[in-house]
Amino acid sequence: MLAEYAPLLAWLVLVMAFVGGLLALTAWIGRARPAPGKAETYECGMQPMGDARGRFSVHYYLVAVLFILFDVEALFLVLWALRARELGMSGLIEVGLFLAVLAVGWLHIWRRGGLEWDR
Amino acid sequence: MTDAPWFRPAVTILAAFGAMMSLAAGMTLVERKVSAFIQERHGPNRVGPFGLLQPLADLIKFVFKEELAPDRANPLLFLLAPALACLPAMATFAALPFGFLDGKPMVVANLDVGVLYVLAVGSLGVYGIILGGWASNNKYSLLGGLRASAQMVSYEISLVLSLVSVIAVSGSLNLSEIVLAQDQRWNVLVQPVAALVFLVTMFAETNRHPFDFAECEPELVGGFHTEYSGMRFALFFLGEYIAMVVMSGFMAVLFFGGCDVPFLAIAATPWWAGALAMVVKMGFFLLLYVWVRWTLPRFRYDQLMYLGWRVLLPLSLANLAVTGVVLALDRQGAAQ
């Protein structure tokens, strides 16, 4: 089945060439007309105040960490799902324990306020 | 020449590229036409008959536009971000099967790990958005990029979990085999909850209304693409539309039988009828995207996070648990 990856590679080359070609074409054809203030950061016409390299809400970081936890766990579930029928009851009990741990972790996050957005 | 081993893959690639670009370009027109219809306007109707050539005119206009980058932006990332947002969506299109010809699926790459490929590559699109927002060095852009990435990763979990239920029912990660497994009965009948979760998450994953916090015009101007113009903006736009096309195709393949025509065996379906069925199903969900956008109001950002983490996540976990119990009982019943 490794042969299936050859057309995929050709496809990737095609789309990359397409996107690269569009960017190159517009860089070649599009004419630059510089003007004062044109390349200034857009803040609805006001003088820009500071830049965007300041601090932002730490909550985004928490969301990213939670995502990694749950996404890895979802990937473990894919392995079970592929053979769910063959594994039968014993597989179900094992994955049930796994899901229970996942659910307890999720409840704990909720109780500790990890899912509160406005706090 | 038609017997050469490269012939079929080459034709498939060209056809798929044509289909992808015409669906995405068509969607830009459909979006404007349908929004006009909903708001009792005419919409674009000057370029060609019924404005059909509007996407072409837009492309020409974008190519001739100046490449503008803000002074304080990071030039390299500012250039790369639109391509990074657009390429993953285009790459995932290669895994969508459009039917069967001579017993083999009409797909660019019939991958054994098709579902994982679409998830893995598709989720790379978030890099383009967050890098675009950061590289612009604009507060609106940064906020839009952060919001979009937090939203996409939050809903990705429910998306994956809803797919795990489908994988459990189909017993395969190969998208063509998942289609074949639905010959008798579409997955939406077996997994209605997973289909519902997928429907909601596909709106969130593509940053579309009612979850379009990445743009959120009243607060963030244009969100992560505030500073973008010309072709670079067009690539973000194209990436969003292709992502919608791919998600609609994914929905059709996973839950609505893909190329399966109702009451007709897949093996007995001519290839063009299968491809037509697939495009009609995709078209329905693409139309739903537009319909929802011009009908529903936008969520508030905390509501979006609550919906993802407190409703969709437990719902998809519970659905998975029920699926597991039913499958195990089914197995026991078969053994007796």
C-alpha cells in the first residue's frame, strides 16, 4: 500500500506549486505604490499604540495544555475503536476504565475552574 | 497510453484539482448569491451570465494587487502564513473518495490511515492562522489568531471523539472502506449523536459563523487577516473555502454514505452517478454553511468555550461509551 503515497506526493507538489506560483505571480505583476502611513499598523485610523508583543491571557495556554491531554487520549481510543468488535467484552471493560479516568479528570478540571472562561 | 500505470493516478489528480478549485471558487459565488437572496438583494450579476465569472474576475484583481506588508510585521512569517493556512486544507482534499471505477476508489490517495491523515494534516491549518496573527504585529490580528487557535483545538477533541465512534462502527480508517461499509445503512442512522457533534464542530473548525471569532468584524476588524491584502488575503480566503469543501466531503463520506446512491448497491452504481451523489451531498452541507452564516447570530466567546468543553466533549464521550457497549453486546449475541 506504500504505492498509494506516490500520487499523494504528486498532489502535494502540485498544490505547493500552485500556491507558490500565485504568490510569485502577484509579487511580479502587482505594482508597489508606497505612500506615507500606508505600511503602518492598522488600528482603525488612530495612531498605533504600542505593538502586539505584550502579554495576553494565560487562559489560552491552559486551553492548549488541556487540548494535548484530551487529544492524546482520543488517539488511544482510536486503537481500541479499530478492533472494538473483536475485542468484545474484555476490551469494553478496559476502555470503560480508561473513559472513566478521562471523565474523572474532566470533572476535576471543571471543579477547579479550568473551564471558566471569564475568571 | 490509457493502459500505462501512471495514467489513472495522473487523471485522478488533475480531476481532483479541478474539482477542488471549482468547488471552492463556486462557493465564493454561491456565498454571495445566497446571502443576496436571503437579504433580498441581487448579488454579483455583472461579470458574465448571472455573475458566473465573478470568481475569475476576483482572481485577476487579486493578482494585480500590490503586496503590502506592515512596517513592523515579521516579513518571512507574514509571507508564509497564508500559504500555511491554505496548503493543509488543499492537502486533505486528496483523501476524499468520489466513487468507484472498475472496483477501485476514485481518489488521489487511497490511504489506509485516511481518517488520521485528514485529522493530522487538516489541523495544521491552525499554524497559518496563529502565525498570520502574530506576524502582523497588530493587536487585533494577535487576538483573532489566538481566539481561532483556542477554538480550533477545543473543538478538535469533540471532532476526533465523534470520529472514533464512526471508526468503531466501520472498523476501518480507510475512507473508501468506510463508504463501502455504509452500502446498506448510512452511518448517520447508526451514529446520529456523532453526526450532530461533527456537524457543530465542522463549523467551529473552519472558523465559520456562528463560531467566526477569528474574524468577528465588530470587535477585531478582520481578526488574523486585518493586515492582509491582495493575493495573501486571497489565500486565507481560499483556504477557508477549501476547508469547508473538505469538511463537507468528510461529512458526506463518514455519515452519509459518500458516493452511495440510496437504494442502490455501490457495486452496481455507475461511476458518474456515484460522483454526482457525492457532490450533491457535499453541496448540501456547503449550502448549509452559507445558510447558517446569514441566518444565525454569533455566539459570545465564553459561550463558545462552554459549548465545546461542557457540552460537546461529554456528549461525544458518552456516545462513545454507548457505542462500545452496543458493539460488545452485538459481538456476544453473534457468538451465542
